[in-house]
Amino acid sequence: MGGNALGEDGTDQVRPPFRTGPTTRAARRGRSTGREGNGFMSSYVQPAVPGPSLSSSPPKDTVTEARFRPISSHLAITPPVSVVIPAMNEAENLPHVFATLPPWIHEVILVDGHSTDDTVKVARELWPSVTVVEQRGKGKGDALISGFAAATGEIIVMVDADGSADGNEIVSYVSALVSGADFAKGSRFANGGGTDDMTPIRKLGNWILCALVNAKFGARYTDLCYGYNAFWRHCLDHIALDCAGFEVETLMNIRVVKAGLKVQEIPSHEHLRIHGASNLRAVRDGLRVLKVILRERGTRRLRSRPAVLPASANLGEGS
């Protein structure tokens, strides 16, 4: 381990042995090898060691209290994490969803889309501190916009309420963000990801639409229509959302590229919906996604570097 740095109070601040840059030929060429380390010591990150907080004199009147929250056996972070869950008649699935959420998250925002079952009641029983937002409009996009507005954390995570997403993966998303990414995008087709829920026609449609976005906007996505993502709150200032349906995920993925934000793909496994039927309609929603792509194409921003980093790519201060 390298030498420790002195904190403001003159005491040693322990630094983990992070690498300072790519160390393999493949990494230097911009390809992921799966062996790269984090590129720098973020002010948001400390090694997860027992004992008192490593922060010094945090302000008490802000929601981001500067204390380190252990999120794994070797990593602790300061930013509070909000999890936004849009739900409509998902009372039977919520126990499975909430059971996988990590205890260190700052808050859970449940956006209720006019449920006629016990969705809200079950959510409050499972997570007493849950913030329930009553959706005024209709559609997943409208629900997420409402949830983002209610979230108070610096990091926002999008999780579906049907049980298809594993909350244990949140740590991977958050780790990518505190290591330098602006937007952590889940991918079922990145190395290590997978899906139990996609039909062949949906896979084909997703591949075609993904290829179109990559060609038109200079991205390098491996997945496009997936709702498990996380991002820093400041991203919302660059990707003003204005759609109500399932196409919201595609809109976000396009606009983060156009805004020049750093995107890290996170391998994710999509499980089967546990109870009930999905409101997704492959043809109808596929056409809506295509309309979004065509509409956004007219305002494409040219870039001098790739907008999307492959899963496990090294993120340094100069990236």
C-alpha cells in the first residue's frame, strides 16, 4: 500500500491501493480486460474500516451528511442513495423487491400509479420510512419523472417493481458512479449480464434499436431498453425528460450521450416477473422508442471521444 495522506486535522487518512491508470495493452487501447482497477481516490470514497467516520466536521443541516456509509466489505461512500420504484398493482411482487434492497440506502421512493390493490400498504409495511408519491399522470416515464423530483439523494437508482431486478446489484452501480461515471447503465448483454425475460422478437428489436442509437449518436451500448440504471442527480440538469411511456429509458440513454456525460455499463441479470403481467407491448412500445430515436437524431452533438465506456472499463480523472 502507498503512503497515507494527511487529513485537515493532521491525522493519517488511509488510502486503498488504487491503480492510477491502465496497466495492460488492452486497457491502454480502451478495451475492457476485466482486471482494471479504479483510477483514483474519490472524495466520496474511503476503505470500509471499522471505527468512527473518517470525515471531518460535516455540516449538520444538509441532507448529504458527510459520513461514510459502508456499502461492502471494502468500500464506504458519503453520497446518500435514493431508490425510485414506479409501481402499479405490484403488491405481490414488492416483498421480493424490497428483500434485496441494501440497508445502507438513504431512502426508497415508491411512485404509485393509481394501484387498485395493496401496493402502498405493503410498501409501508415492508419499509416504514418509504416515501410514497401518488402519480398524477400515466406511464412509466411520467412515474419516474415524479420519483426523481421527490428524491433527495445525490445518487438516484431506478428499480422496477416486478421483481426482475436484483437490488444486490445496486452496489455495482454505485461503485461505478463514485469511481468517476456520471451515469451507470445496466446491460443484460454486457459480459456477466443476462436475461430470463426476453422473447426472441424482443431481443431482435432491442438489438436493432441499440445498433441504430450507436450509429446515430456515437455510443457503444450493448443494451438499450433496460430500466435498471443509476446516476448522479446533476445528470437531470442535462437530460430534461419529456416523455411518459416505456421509451423513457431510451430517451435517457440518448441524452446522456448527447450531453457528453460519462457512462459506464454495468452487467445485470434480468429475472422473470414473479407475479402478474407486464404492461409492456413489444410492437407498440418499440415504435415509440423508434420515434424517440428519430426525433433526437436532429440535435445530435458531435464528439471527439467515445460517449460510453464498456463494462469494467477503467475510469480516471482525465477520462
